[in-house]
Amino acid sequence: MFQKIRYRLLLSYLVVFSSLLGIFALAIRIVFTHSLSEQITDKLIAIGKGAAADVKFEKGRLTIQNDFHPQDLTADHQLLQWFDSQGNLITQEGQTLLNLPLLQKKMLQIQTGESSACLGGLRYVDAERLPVWVGRLANPEDKVPIQGVTVAVIDSDNHQLIGYVRVSQSLKEFNQTVEKLDWGLGGGIIITLVLSGIGGILLTRQAMQPIEESFQRLKQFTADASHELRSPLMAIKINAELPLEYPMEIGPKDAEKFQAIASATNQMTRLTEDLLFLARTDKVPNVDWNNINLTSILENLLPLYQPQAQAKQINLISQLTENLYLMGDSVQLTRLFSNLIENALYYTPLEGVVEIKTTRVGSQVYVKVQDTGMGIAPEHIDKVFERFWRVDKSRSYNSGGSGLGLAIAQAIAQNHGGLITVTSQLGFGSCFNVRLPASIEPI
């Protein structure tokens, strides 16, 4: 039980911690990529402004005084292009990256201040009031994105547009840098989660230790109290039943009182036995388990409950597969299925049906106990195996039950490496499915 709780705490801790790490890594990536992109953009704008300053408009044509070294542009995977006012390419230097024509119409819209959604970019105006277009483009034949900056060239004399300078740079190195960052962040997160998982195991174990110790002390107290109550309850039972053997010597009212005392004593005795069994369930060793024929156990149980079924006109039917063997304790398994059958018979109304069916699938044995009783509401399904919980709230201990039957059945199933599940529909009945590991049939 506590093992599952530790796993849940550890899983919850890792989920929350990994979410925080993911958000932190995403924030770092966004800030880093934005800052790196801004640096590239500022660098390209500076180059573009410098190239625009070298452009002169003489005798109706553009004259370019190029002070840039092609080898420097090529080494930085950059391309510098000059265009006239009509968008026609005049010359270029550097590595050929961008073969797309200049978006002259977009540039004119920016210059005149018209609203425009430039292709993949944004409108930008620098401190010197030079219209600048910044965006990302890509050649149709090249999948590597390119950062581009286009600067409008303005004649210093008449302040007229005389051309454009476009600077572009491959973002291959940018993508490689971001990829390295992603690998670094991802590797860091994985290593951190592994170390956190190891630390989380130690922390959850340390956090659960006081709870487990308290629970073990409570179980020990329950076992000791149940054990000590057996003797006085037996004495009360004997002394209560003794006068009932001589009804002539006591009055009718006294007989009723002694009968009530004996009945209450029987219920308390069964309750203490159930509590003692639950307290000792986890401590029961399996070294004395035998290879048991589960079919024989169920066949011996059915005749015992036929009178109770007939009293309520319940049709108790069975479909048992022959020779279903498993390793376990026959006494515990008998009690497991006794509790399930008793529960089904109690909650099944007159002329109902209780069916017991067995089957084997692979290495597992399945036993189904189905009834046509009152059923269980969906919101109560998870509470069925809780101790002292009852579907029928009006059911009292006068019925002879302790409210621990299904809890004991689940504990026995888990002690044998199995599990009990329940499906139910309100007003139509319930079906308890027992899964136990099978064993090889003895020769």
C-alpha cells in the first residue's frame, strides 16, 4: 500500500519539477534566440547603412563606392546587394544567398508610411529616419532561412529615393547554435530529472517513514486488542448461552435479553477475528503455500450456500472450469470466495440470480461472482473495498456482518499476487472479478 503511495508522490514530484524545468528552459531559449536574432539584425542594419552611405546619384545614375571586402562577406555567409529605385539589381558582393527580386512595392509602402504586412517581416525605422525592412526569407531551392535587411537610399541633396541596399545572411550558424542550446537544455533537464528522481526516492521514503511506523503501530495495537478481546468475549458468550439451556428457570423477557447478549457477542467476536486477520495479513508468510485446485474449493462452497439461496428463492448457478490450479493458502482462498458469495446473496433480492464463473487466460485465473442485486452507484465504486463501508447504509450489525468482508477479500487476493475489480450498474447488479496467478497442474 505504502509502496504505491511512494510511487505516486515521486511521480507527482517529477511531473511538477519537469514542468518547471520545461518552462524555465523554454524561457531561456526564447530570450536567447531573440537576443541572438537582434544581434544579427543590428549587425546587418549597420552594414546596410554603411553601404547606403557609399551610394551617390550622379548624372541620372547610381554610383557605388564599395569599401567592403568580398572575402569578409563570404566568410560571414553574407550577401550585399545594391538596387536602383525601380528594384533592378545593380551589383552585389559576397556569397550568393538570396536570388529573390526586391519587393519594391513593399519598400515604397514603408517609405510613404502606408500600412503593410511585409513578407515574414516587420516595419523598422532607425534613429536616422532611414526606412529599413527587416525579415526572414528563403530561396525556393534552399531550405535554410535567411535574415534580410533592406535599407532605402535617400539622396542627401533633394531627399529623394534613389535606390535600395539589401544585406542578407544565412541563418545556418544561427540554427546550429540554437540546436546546440536545445541539446544542452534537454540534456541538462534529463540529468537533473534523473538526479531529482534519485533524491525524490530518498525524500519520499524519509517522508513516508513516520507514517508507515505509525500505521504499523496501529496495526499492532489492533492485533493485540483483538487478540486480548477474544478471551473476555468467549466468557461473555458462554455465560450468556448457559441460561438459555435452561429456559424453564428464567422468564421470557430474561431469555430475550440473554439471546440479545449472545447475538451481540457473536458479532463482536467475528469483528475482532476480522480485525485480527487484516492486521496480520501482511505478515502471513507464503512458504507453506500449496498447489491448490481452485475448482474444488468453489465446488465445496456452493452446497454450503444453497440453503441460504433457497431461502430467498435465489438461483445460485455456476460455470466452473475443471482443474484450475494456483499456489496459495486454501483457508484464505476459501474465505475470499465465501465473503464474495455471502455479499452477493445478501444484496440480491428475492428470485434473483447469483452466478459464479471461472476461466483461465494465459497465466491468470479469473473468477467472476455476479449478482442481480441493488448495484453500486458510480461514485461509490472506489469505496467498495474500504473497511466498514456499506452500500446499504441502513444495514446494521444485526445482520451479522462486520463490514470487513470485501476488505478482507481484497487483502487475500493481493496477498496471493492478484486483484479484485468490480463493475456495477445501479438497479441491475454487480460483478466482482477476481484475478489470481495460475500454476501448473500437478502430475
